[in-house]
Amino acid sequence: MAFVTNDNLTGLAVERWATAHSSRTAELMTALVRHLHAFTREVSLTEDEWAAAVEWLAAAGRISNDKRQEFILASDVLGLSTLVVQLNNHFSPQATPATVVGPFHIDGSPEVHFGADMSDGLPGIPLFLTGRVLDPDGRPLPDVVLDVWQADADGAYEAQLSDVDEAQLRAKYRTRADGTYCVRTVSPRGYAIPMDGPVGNLVSRTGISPYRPAHVHFLIDHPGHERLVTHLFRQGADYLDSDVVFGTKDELIVSFTERPAGKTPDDGIIDRPYLHAEFNFALQTTGAECTR
Ligand code: BEZ
Ligand code: FE
């Protein structure tokens, strides 16, 4: 091996990582080395800054556990998560766009019936979300499972609460023969990302707003179709144009329309005014590629 100089160091490190046994690992690692070295040279990184970065990464590791993933949060606020979504979901313009999954999805939510209330008595303004799930030709898809989750009125997800035994503000709904679904919940509010860790610490030392606009999460994984991970955002909500994780898309903003007490969209009765949002999810056939 040649001895190290300023000029040959990057080339030597790239050469070494090019020996990775998998060609994809070699591609990823050599590109990572090139970009890290270029970054370090561009900003003339000091030794103190390097040490602070190492400590920041270690703190992110310490605060992460099976319910909290600080590195996903870091990826989210850097725009990396959204970039990965954009590069990997080549949906046609007719299909519902994907957005970030976020760190709070919990597997195994209970399946509930059409119009069941997933807020289960939690405080808030009742909200019905209704519509159809459609194939790319606009035909309704029966028997599609929609996995739905959202934060409570304080902006906390079940995964962030320690004393919850049953599924809270999360459930699975199945479309009927005509492709329709009906979710009953309470209207979500905007909330700040967790600010008590190294990501929050960094964000608080910038002019970045830590808030996300009010939204409900959906995951639809139906055979023969691309898995869709997306949100519905409330039209007119705060922070739509400053979402800290770059997740908001125009096509996903829906009107939460005020309705009087009386008949509900699932033909029930409610004694209070409520909100109603209507949205059709259009899935992409597996393998059909079209960059948005
Ligand atoms: C969320 O919407 O649940 C979320 C997404 C990214 C970071 C934090 C929260
Ligand atoms: Fe969320």
C-alpha cells in the first residue's frame, strides 16, 4: 500500500472498500467514502466538530429502543426519508402518492368493522374518513385492508405512551364489495416531533419549525398492487407548507367538512356535529413503473 498523503487518501480508501464481496455493497461503500471525504474537505472539518458528531451519533443510539428510533427521525428531518420514498415509489400520476411511514406504526392492529370508532371514546371532534380503494383503471377493489393510525389530541402516538394496554387510535378496516371504506376517529392535530433527543437538540438550534401538519396515516398492502404508505392531511391545517419531515403532498390534502349532528356516513346517528373527509385511494399495479 502507498503511504498516505492528502492527495491519495480518498483514492486509497475507495480502493479498499471496492473489495466488498457483494458488488452492491462495494458500490454503496465506495460512493459513501467519496462523498464523506468530499464533505469533510469542503467544510474543513475540525477535530472538535468530528468529536461532536461522533458524540451526537452515540447519543442517538443511546436514546433509541424498540419504540423509539432516533436515526429514522434524523433521516426524516434531513429529507432523506422522503427522498428514498420518491426514488422507490414510481407511481403513475393517477395513483395516490406515497409519503414517509414515520417511526410510530405498530404491527398487528385489530381489524374492525366498517365505520368502527378507532378513537374509542378519546376526546376530540368526531371525524369520518370515507371513500373507495380503486385499481389503476378506476375499478373499486373489494377486500382491501387499510391499516390506519394517528396521534392523540396531545400529539402522542400509542408507541410513545407507556400505559396503554389496547390498540389506541389505530385499526385495520376492510373495503366492502363496492370498494368503500369508512373510518371513524377524532380529528388529528398538528404536533411537534420528539424534541427531547439529539435530533430535537439540533433542530432547536436552527430556524426549523419542529411541527407536522394534522394528518392520519394509511398503509395499504394489497396483493397484485404496490404497497402504499401514505397520509391524509387536513386542508387549511397549520404547518402544511413547513412539514418538518417534508411529507406533505398536494394530492394528499383533503377537506374536513363540517356536518351537523344526525346521520353519519355509515348510516348511523351522531348527537354532535362532526367532520367528514372523502378520499379515494388509487393503487398502482405491481411492476407498472411511471415516475411522478
Ligand atoms: C409521523 O407522522 O408520525 C412522523 C413522521 C416522521 C417523524 C416523526 C413523526
Ligand atoms: Fe404522524
